[in-house]
Amino acid sequence: MKQSKIKWLFENMKGYRCLYVLGIIGAITYNVMQLIVPVVTQKIIDLFMTGENASANLVNKRDVFFLLIAAMIILTLIRTMIVYATSMLFEYTSQGALYKIRNYLFDKVQRQDQKFYQTYRTGDLMTRLTGDLDAVRHMIAWVIRTIIESFTLVLATFFYFVYMDVKLALCIIVIAPGIFVVIVLFKNKVGPMHRLLREKLSLLNTISQENISGNRVVKAFAREDYEIEKFDECSREFSDTNMKTSFVWLKYFPFMETFADLLPVVLMVVGGFFLIDGSLTMGEYAAFSGLIWAVANPMRNLGSIMNEFQRFSAASTKIMEIYYSEPEIVTAPDAIDRPERFEGNVEFKNVSFSYDDGIMPVLNNISFSIKAGETVAIMGETGCGKTSLVHLIPRFFEPVEGEVLIDGIDTRKLKLKQLRSNIGLATQEVLLYSDTIDGNIAYGNYKMSEADVKKYAKYSAAAEFISKMPEGYETVVGERGVGLSGGQKQRISLARALAIKPAILILDDTTSAVDMETEKEIQQSLNNLDFSCTKIIIAQRISTTKNADKIIVLSHGSIIEMGTHKELLAKRGYYYEVAKLQLGEEVL
């Protein structure tokens, strides 16, 4: 959905629009009130200082003199209060809109499917949720406000100039077209620079994020100098682009400043001539002189306004890209409502799958069924499609052909939240949050009791090492589980998957980093869970697969073997060769 940036901005100010309009009215009011001092000054000069009856008026109309002075002071104080109130309204509105947009964007990002995360880099998304949003807030709080202030001030001043002396007003305003020509040229140059600057910042954030999260790899390969050099290069490019953007402004600034500085010169020459000629009073000249800044300053501000507007334009383009993006995998409008716990029957019917590049199929015509409560092991060489296969069950991806059925129902006809809440998943790449061990285990059910947390930790053979931690289950693990071994993280991940009592449990090489004794303990626990559960286990160890009700062997995206441990050994195929390598002559 394409929409103008200003319209999009106004839509996201819902709930704050009345306050914002009130702020605009306030800005218009206090800018019109800027005429008070020059107008009163003109009256005082013409009536009491340079006019024909100045001396008489000073004697006979002294009350008028003091009334004008009092009016100027009171109205200036009122204007000051309006300025303060208006500033608060603009800031309150901008922060409110920023809060609303940021939360909406985070919600949008959270609900995207895997294709989205394969498309956008983490650093790029971070930039959109932080720096880009600040440009939006600045647009609401300062840019729009400054445009309104400048336009109101120039317009009010121009009408007052025309009211006092049309010829002098036209002589002053005739400089304005030159300013607008410079602004248009500046806009065409600075717009692409802001877009490039935004991309450089995004890349800088991406490199920072990758290096911070991957610091162990950097240290393991002693690549600190290389990464510092790479960051320095990226940082230099960002700095150079920033400098070039600033130089664009500096290139056009002298022209705008020159046009603005010409206004007092025109007033002095032309106004002085009219003053000598007698067609302009001293009070009117003083009023012109006192208000010339009201035309000059907005002219000077036009460059800054355009610069900030282009920054907003570049940032909002990126934000709106995410704002209006929609996940491809969603709950169908006619989805079946199944609030009760699933039984756990799984069936693949002629399923084929490939990623969007479509270079080669990942899965080809896969068919098998798993009865509720059964344990199925999936084996195969690296890259054969094991992980892709299990990711089709919770609908992380959709099959290109065929159906994935849960309890006889196509997963595409089930509500997405109900489907996923019935699936416990422990993946190859373990992610633990910067939280307590208790919080990580209870992630899927934050209302879980402490006794239950300990029970599931025991199921995953994690209870023993957790009890030895400094603060037990209240020990805070570092970001991504820093401070824990690979096996410890895997066991906490398994406990987290079990803690939701899933109808279907998917373990993607979850015990690869644990020792054989611990793995045996975990297997015994999985066989004695206090709830029914269909288990789908991706594993390469024969010790993990041999007790499964069914073993599926994949090769190049197709099933080449399927059966029990004994049946596959008898076939003397891939499974037999793997068993022979791991168990030696014991397999024969």
C-alpha cells in the first residue's frame, strides 16, 4: 500500500491530532503576535516622537502612551505563555506518536515469517526502530512546526508591510524567488545523500551487531584486528557520507544567507529614499526595520527545514516499508478453531518444498505418517533437508506441493497460534535470553510454578548443573546464554520446549553437545513424561535413534530409507553404514 508520507504521519497521530492542531493554532497565534512590538513601536514613534503633534500628544495623550506600553508588555507575556504551551503540545504529540509507531513496528516485526528475517539484516531493522524513528519524531516536533511558524510569520509580516507601504513591501519580497530557486537545487542534491547516509548507518549497525553477538568467533580466530579494520572502514564511509551531506548544505548556505542579508540593504536604500521623499513615516520605517528579521530568518531556515525534511523522507521510506509489510504465512479467514490440546498425529502427503530462489528443491515428494505418542527419528547427511522438513510442521515455511496434516487437518487450515502453542521446539541454534534460568525455562508459560520449572529441568538433565549455579534457578544467564556450555544451553532449551507440555515435540539435534551418559538420561526422561507427546528427533547418533518407533533417512531431499532400527540395519544401506561407523562390529 503506497501512501504519502505526510498522510501516513497524520494517521499515526490518531489520539493526538486535536492536541497537534491546537499546537498549530498556538504557533500561528504567537507568530502573528510577533507583530505587536513593531506595531506598538510604530504608534509610539509617530504619535509621541516624530509626528507633527508629538509634543502635544505626549502632554495630552499620556494615558495612551502608557496604555500602549502596558499593552506591549502584557501581550508579550501572553505570547511567551502561548509559546511555552505550544512547545509542550508539539513535544507531547511527537513522543506519543513515536511511542505508538515504535510499538506497532515491533509488533509487525514480531509477527513476520521466516522469509522476512532472511530478507532484512538485524542491524537494518535496528536502525529502522531507532534512528529512523527519531527522524519521524523530529519531523512532528520541529520540522512541521517550523514550516508553519515561518509561513505564518512571513505571510503576516507581508500583509502588514503591504498595509503600511505597498511599493516598499514589493521591493523587499522580490528577493524571495531567488531563495526558492536555491532551495529547489539544494533539495535535488541533498535528498539522495540522505538516502545514502541512511544505508551507511544501517550497515554500520549491522557490523556492530554481528561482531558483538559473534565475539567468541572473533576471539577464537584472533580476528580482532581484521574486524576493527572492517568497522573502521565502514565508519569512515559513514563519516565521509555525513561530511559530504553537510558540504551540500554548506555549498548552498552562502547563497541563502546572501539573499537574506540583502533584505536590510534593500530596506535601507529604498526605505531611506521613501523616508526622505516623505512617503514613509519614521514610525513606519522603524516598523519595517523591526520586522525585517521576520522575513530574513525564515529564508535562512528554509535550508535547515529542507535538510531535515529530506532526512525524514529517507527514514520514513524505510519505516513504511516495514509498516505496511505483511507476512505471507497467516491464519486463514476460515481457519478451524481448535482450542483443545492436539492429539499429536502428524502426516506428510506428497510434500515438496524449495526456498524462494527456486534453484533446487529442498524436499521432494515426502510422504510419511506419525501416530500420536510415537517417537520418530530423522537422519541424513548435512543439507539433505531435515531441518526444513520439521520447520514445515509449525508453518515456518509452506510446502510448494502437498499437505502437512496435524490430526488429519491441513496445517494451513489451523489457527497459527493454536498450532504453534501445541508444538515444542528446541532448535540447533540455541537462543537464551538475558534473564534468569527460571525465566528462560518458563518462557512459554510465564505463570509456571517453581516446582514445575524444576520438574522440566530434571526431565532435560539440567537440574544438577543448575543447582550448582551461584543463585540456582535465579542465576541470570548472559546474552544468548553466554557463560553456559553448549550442552548446558541445549538442556535449558529442551526444558523450555517441554515446559509447555506440547502435543508435538521437535528436537533438532538438541543433544549433540551433551555426553553419552547425559543423553541416555534425557532419553529415559523423554520416555517417561507425565503427558502424551509425539516426538520428532533430528539426530546423527545411533544411540539416539535406535529406540525410535520409526527412523526416516533423507538424502538430497528425498526419503531413501524408513523403518525401525532393526529393519534399517537389515537393509544394509545408509543407516547400516552410519551404525557401523559409530558402533563398529557391535552392529553386526
